[in-house]
Amino acid sequence: MPREFKPEEGAPPPEAAHPVREAFSGSQPSEDSGRELQLVFLEEARDLLDEADRVLEQWAEHETSPENLSDNIGQLQRILHTLKGGARIADIRAMATLAHDLESVFESVLADLGKVSPGTLLQWSQAVSG
């Protein structure tokens, strides 16, 4: 026969035992919390864009080969994926869409990388280096 659960004397009622659930049940973010999320996102975005700049500099500095480009593009895709997620959380839809679209472009480039001529690889590197 199963034992009946009895809370300890003085224990909070079961509904009060889940403050996180209570805090989020039916609540909508306030303007202040939305603004705070956007500020956090902007700070993170600066760091991510700095990281993307470093990857692009590596791309421009190293020998142009499909392997190097594949590594660089993979790094850029991870950066964009993180940027996209942060933008969605902060409800900055245009940035999330742009990051998603760039991810898709890089995905297409990776899919065709084996078919790209050395001249095209050189042009990409020159374009990245400015």
C-alpha cells in the first residue's frame, strides 16, 4: 500500500513551493525587462562581432584553401547562430533574420566549396581583406 505524503509541519503549501513557476505563470515581460534584455544582447553582439572580425582577419591572412575556408566559415556560422539566438531572445527580429540569412548563405557556400575554383577562392579572400 503506498504511503500518503504529508508535508512537514510548517512547510509552505505545495503551490508556494515553486516560486519560479509562479513567477513565470501567465506573466509577460515588462518594458524594463525587455529593454534590459536588449542591452545585454547589444553587449554580447559587440563581442560576437569582434570575434567575427578576428575570423575574417584569419581568413584574409591565411593561405586560401577549401580546408581553411571551411574552418573559417564554420566559425562564422557558430557566431551567427549565437547572434541569432540572442536577437530572438531580445526580440530584435531584424537582426535575428539577418543572422539567419547569413547562416544560410554560408551553408550554401560550404555545400559548394569543393566545386569552387582557386581563382574564386582568391577573390573571396581579397574581398574579405578589403
